[in-house]
Amino acid sequence: MINAALVGMGWWGKNIATAVQNKSTEIRFSLGITKEVTETQSFANQHGMALASDLSDALQNPEIKAVVLATPHSLHAEQIIASANAGKHIFCEKPLTLTFNEAKSAIAACQQNNVVLAVGQNKHFWPSMAKLRELVKSGILGDVLHIEGHYSNEHSTKFFSDWRESPYESPAGGLTGTGIHMIEAFVNIIGPAKSVTAMVCSQRKGHDPRDSTTVTVKFNNGLSGYFAMVRATPIFWRVHVFGDQASIEALGENEVVVRYKGGRVERFVMPPLDSVRAELDAFSLAIPSAAHTGIDSTRVPTPYPISPLQMEQTIAMFESIVLSVNNEETVKVPQ
């Protein structure tokens, strides 16, 4: 069991606490860090957490072995580096950082201090995506030719926060809220991007925005892809990989459809799981046993399924999409 601090206890931070506390056998939160201590006290009491108001309260506490960052995007790089320098293992909500150089610096700090870095991309853990990756690796596609996807939801309407209308904290429409999950999926399945072309079409700015973002991608291996996201529309998830022998489509959290050459169709429906708890458990299992309490000290850590290189490649593509939207041009992705 890893004893951790939850840093940031807004809407998503509370979702993380609810998914993990007294449910996970791998990680627990003994401390929450929030600027709204009084407003959060009842929630903290309910979940058995002490509260403090500054990250340093967690970093100076020797009983805290890891921090989970559910904080504004612009703070991530600084907080990751500070946590790594304090010897804490780090789980950081997506996006890892807002720029490629920040991502490289944050990852380097973790490697230099020999601490685990995990990124919160819970859609990676959806059963549909696990099955899609399994089938792609099986070779049933033949030659892979193309990937496409779509992820939209209603969060900008249901859970509006000021950051959602900030061009710095939330650039390129829904990119930080939904598109970042598509980027991670594309990088994990196909590999790093070579160039991107993106645009945002906006019908209403400010609170409860109405916009759509579209992105076309050319990958280093010569394959093509595109994905889109719409803010303020019913939730929809689709990742579709095409080959010359079949195509594999993940729909929502639990369904996969395989369409074979010749017309045969195969469907898989997997049982649901709590993807937030799954990603935090995976983070805990990646941490060396010496930091745990109550487990076999010889247990071998299991690497987090999103590698530091893939985290870096995800942010390289993310930043390039933002630049493409802002400059209205095709952007070469840094390698």
C-alpha cells in the first residue's frame, strides 16, 4: 500500500479520492492539499484525509511516499520537478505539461531522482482500448494503414471552471479536456507524429463554449490519422484502426467491433471497470516495494503502461496542435 497525498481537490480531485479511498488495495490518501481547506473539510473527513494548504506540506512529510497532482495544467511541470527533487513518486493528471520542453524537464527530473512518473490518462485503461491494442498487436489488420478517432463530452457545460475558457490553460478548444486522450491513444498505437494540421471552429466563446476541433496527423512511419472533439455534446468515444485485412473499432468504454475483409463482423463487449482506480493502482504497482507498507518486500515493480518516451511524444504532438491552431498552418512535431 502506498501512502499518498492528493494535491488539488476540485471536481476531478474529488473523483480521484472517491475512486481510490477505502477501495484500492494499492494506494490510499492520508493527506489532501487544497487552497479551500474550510470548504473541503467535510469531504476530507468523510474520506479519512487530513488537509493542508500547500504542496510543501506533502513534500516535507516523510510518511508521504507519493503525490497525485490534480492541479491546473500550468502548474504541472513546476510541481513535478519539486516533487521529484523531494524524492516523491508522482502521478500527474493529463496533460502532463503544456509544452514539449516542460515535459522533457519534468521527465528528466524524475529520472535523475529515481522516482516513478505516471500520467493520468484513464481512457488508456478502458476495456475497449485494452482489447483494441491487443487485437492490433495480434496482426489481424495485416498492413496498418490509418487511424481515426473522436472524443466529445458535456463537461464544459456540466462542470465549467474558469480554466476551460483560458486560452493558456485550455488551448485549442477541447484539446486538454478530451483531445489529449486521443493523442495518447494514437501515440501508443501508431507511434510519434511527424506533422499536424489543426483548426478550431467556434460558435460561442466564454462560459459554456460551443466549438469543435479537428486534427489531421502524419506519423513518422508514414501512416495517416485524424481525430476530432466537440465541446458540449453528448459523450462519444471512438478509435478506429484500419488495415488491408481488417479494421478494429473501439466504441465507448467496453465495446470493440472488428470488420474483416470479405464482410465478416466480430463484436466484443467487455465488463466495465473503474478506470480511475485502475490507473492509480497501476501507478502504485510501478513503485518499488520499499516505499510500500504491508506487502512483500521482494515484489518486482510493474512498469506503468505509458512510458516516459510516450508521455514526451504525446506532449510534442499536443503542443504542435496548439501551434497549428494559433498560426493556421501545418506544424512539424519536435522529436
